[in-house]
Amino acid sequence: MYMFKKKSILVIVSSFAFLALFFPVDTSALGISPAPIVIENIKPDMKVDTSLYIMRAGESQGSEFDLTKSGNGSQYVNFGLDKIAFESGVNKVELPLAIDTKNADVGNYEVVISVKTSQNKNITNSGSSIILGLSSKIQFSVTDKSIEDWRVESVDLKYGEDVKGLDIDFIIKNAGNSTIAFDSVRINAINENDGDAVFYGEKKTGIDFVFDPFSQQQKKVNFEDFNVRRGLYWVDVELVRNGDVVFFKKLHLTVQPNDGVGGIVYRLTKVWYNIVNYIKSIYISL
């Protein structure tokens, strides 16, 4: 099962909603987000999870809406909910969707999701009824080819008293239909003032540093033996895949007195200084 958020599978969602209230309660308008959604190149026998959001404005009472689907891809799209139910005071409901291409042939598919007035029109029985026509067109394609499409969204450094060594935090978006793995992560730290190299390390990545198809995931790599003194540094970060450097970024790192091993000494000294001053204050008061 793969999580896919705001991605392209040839899914195009267009939505228009018109509501009319026959009784003077609240005037509402419904919409679907995100729109459009596009997902393409799903492999056969793959399951992709995504979601839509049904939103309303100007309505405070509870209400329910039925969901229907039509089109040549309907058998491959499943709803996570039987109905869209707005509780009183709620204006946004998530609709989980699962696209399961088991036994699907290579090709293009289309599904129209419609939201219609439920027979149980209003949860709070306020006497108001809603006439609704809201639809979303979903298109998706199935391919037997492996597609790689990934990028590093962000990479950050974390070094300090709550981290043992140096953490490299990655957010990687895998928009393809193949799992992405890497050989290792390399770092090279250089003192900004004198240009001296102060640390070099390479950490092999394992099964914990693998990125699923149609996903955006955050993962970290820790260099526990990284320890530098107070100062300013440039840290070169590299991702190695199949023996080649496939990503490089130069990051700035500022090490404060309370960071790292030197920080432990600094904090202990500060605690001892406070104890001595406290004892002195008691002695003076006597």
C-alpha cells in the first residue's frame, strides 16, 4: 500500500457545486480539494491511497451526502467512507480513496465521483433540505513500465544537546512507480573561518532509508561520532546511489557553546557557578 498525496496519476478533479436551501437556515456551497489531482503510471497489481476533501461554507448544522461512482475505472476505485457526513460545526471532511489496479490492463481509465443529497438530508433534523450536484472526474493510467521520478524536497541539520552527534533530516518525494533506495549518505564539514576540514563521514543506508512509490516521506541519518567545537561550519551533504553522487547540498551549521560534548562541560560549569553563587548569597544573608 502506498500513500500518495497531491500527486499526478492522470487524476483530474474538477468540481462545481450548487446548493439551494428551501428554508431560511444557512446558505451553503460545497467544493472538492485538491483540484485537479493527477496520478499517472500506476503499475498493475499496485494499490495507491490518496484522499479528497469535501468542504462547505456557511453551514453550521449536521448533514449527510451520498457518494456514487461511474466510468470504466469504477471497479478499481474504492471509497473509505459510505457517506459524507458533516457533524454540527464541521466544514471539512476527508474522503479517503484507494486505487487498486489488481487485474487491470495497461491503459487509461476514468471515474466520475458524484456527491448527492442523502435521504437522511440533515443530521440535526432542522427542517432544511439541500439540492446538490457536485462531481469530480478522476482519470488514471496503468503502465507495465518502471518509472523513476524523485526529488529531495528539503534537507536539514540538527546538532545539539538533544541529539547524539549530527542528524541529517531528509524529505524526499517519490512521484514514480518504483521504490527508491540509496547506497549511503556522505558529509564533509569545513570550518568557515580557516577552511580546515574538521569531519568526514559516510553512513551506509539500509531498509529504513527507502522511499515508496507515490509518497513523500521524512527520514533521517545519524552520524553519532560527529563532534565539533563552537563555531561556524559548512557541511557538504551527498546522497550516493549505484555508486554515483545523485544529490549534493552545502548547508550552514552554527555550533553554540551548549552544543555537543563541549556543551556538556559548558552546562556543568554553569550549574557549578550557580550553586557557588547561591551558597554565597546564603552566607551573606547570615
